[in-house]
Amino acid sequence: MKLVLATKNKHKVEEIKQILKIYLDDELYSQIEILSAGDFIGVPEIEEDGKTYIENALKKAKEIHKFTGLPSIADDSGIEVDFLNGEPGVYSARYAGLRATDEENNRKLLKKLEGVPLEKRTATFKCVIAYVNKNEEKIFEGETKGKVIFEPRGMGGFGYDPLFVPDGYELTYAEMPEDLKNKISHRSKAIQKFAEFLTLILKTKAGLE
């Protein structure tokens, strides 16, 4: 089965692959050929203009499915800071501007939280995975609560990972070993639900159920 990830972000592609490996057994994982939007020529740029993660994820998955004709999944995620009334939320990837780098987005978030004590820097990382194939659409959601610290820590991950410490841990996402982050993250929780759905598809195809 071919599965297209509706992103050209190499970090995100690799992370999704690694998480799927956790939740699918080796035999089932070997039945999937995971492609990304970057593997196709002429894939249009998709504007993320939705008001919710679900709208954005569905739009991306639908567009990539329409372009490739293959089962597609799209991820939309963001960090919501309670002190900032949920900012940056769906605008997380472009918080500091349309083509802002991760570092620029992180700087803007830290600037907005300047002077705010740690106990008031609570935040939730949210992820939505949308699956589209022919007339079928499915949504899978995950979230992880934690805090935004005062300065970036760690070299791993991407996005706001260097600023986010999940509840129950002292390391940021960016400081964590990859296998730990991939078990506890918001994206992991959404992909775990998708993997359960995908397992049913693959077993049905194989005539095992």
C-alpha cells in the first residue's frame, strides 16, 4: 500500500515514519510504501488558511490525494499558550511571518512571554492527522500539555521543540532522545490512533480479518 504524506518537511516526514514504526508491527509496516509530497513533481503549494487544525489538515490531505490519486495523510499542529489566549495556535508555523524560520517563531513567542513566570507559561501542543482516500475521510487527534521555558534548549526536533517541556519531564522535546519524544508527543498520540485504523485496513487487505 502506498501512503503519501502531504508535506515536504523532511523533519516531519522522518518523525512520522519513526512513530509509525512504533505502532505498527514489522510485517504490517513492510506493507507500506511511505511517500511524501516532495517525491512528486509539480505538487502545488497549499495555503493553510483554515481556522482550525482539522480544516488545514483536511485541505492538505484532499489536495495531495487529488494530485496523486493515492491514500494521503496530512498533519497540522501547533502550540497553544494559555497566557496568550491560545496563541500561536493554527498560526504556529507562521507566527513571525509567512516564511518565518523556527528560530524567528521561537523568538517571537519568547518576546510575547517576556516577564511571565514559569507557572503561567502553561501550554498545549496539539496535532491533527487527516486521512483521505477516495470518498473516505478520517480525523485523528492528539495533545500533550506542558510549559514554555525561558530560552531554547536542545538540538533535536524542530519548530517549538526547544522551548517546550512536557508535564512530568524536565527535558524539552529538543533535548529528549528521539525514541522518547516519539512515544509521548502530541504527534505520537495522533499517529497511534491513525496506526490502529491503518492496521485494520492492512489486515483486511491481507484477508486476515
